[in-house]
Amino acid sequence: DLRVVDLWKQGDWKTFCAMLPEYAKLCEGEGGMHDTAMLLGALGGARYDQGVEIITPYFPSSGTGQINAIFPVTQYAPQAAAAATSATASASASAATPAVAAAAAGV
């Protein structure tokens, strides 16, 4: 759990997302940490590039443990989103889009 908190503070979501399936099996987090998996999906998963601000230190809870943290979000840029959507649509037309599966874990 403490390694995960460090990864979150550092903003190392690529490493965290890669270890998430094994972490979910070994740590038995609350609800398989489905809430974190959904939040990360909304933030861009491994592409999210912000470190969290820890509000309360790690403390024992159901499952393994718990923290309260703020996940910063940068301002939404409609032009960038429109360009990304257009590029994705173009790429999708010429190749099959792989399915993305979210795994859950526990902190």
C-alpha cells in the first residue's frame, strides 16, 4: 500500500496501472478498488500525468488501508479535445480500435 501511495504522489500512473491487476489480487482492497479504476479511466489512465495531494496520511481501514487525496485536473481545452477526437476518428476508420480493459486494485 505504501508503495502505491508513493507512486500516486509521484504521478507515476504508468507503473501503477501496470501493477494494478496483480495488486488487486494480492492486497484485497475494498471492492477491488473499482472506484480508483473508474476515476483513473476518467482521468486518462496511464496517460494521467499529475501527482496527488495527500490530505490524510495512510490509515488502517477495511481491506488494506485508506488515504484521502486530491487528484489535480488541468483546465479543459476544447480545441485540443476536438483535435484529438478528429485524429482518433481518422485512425479508427483505417484500423480496428483495441478494447481497453480496466482492472481494479486496493489501497
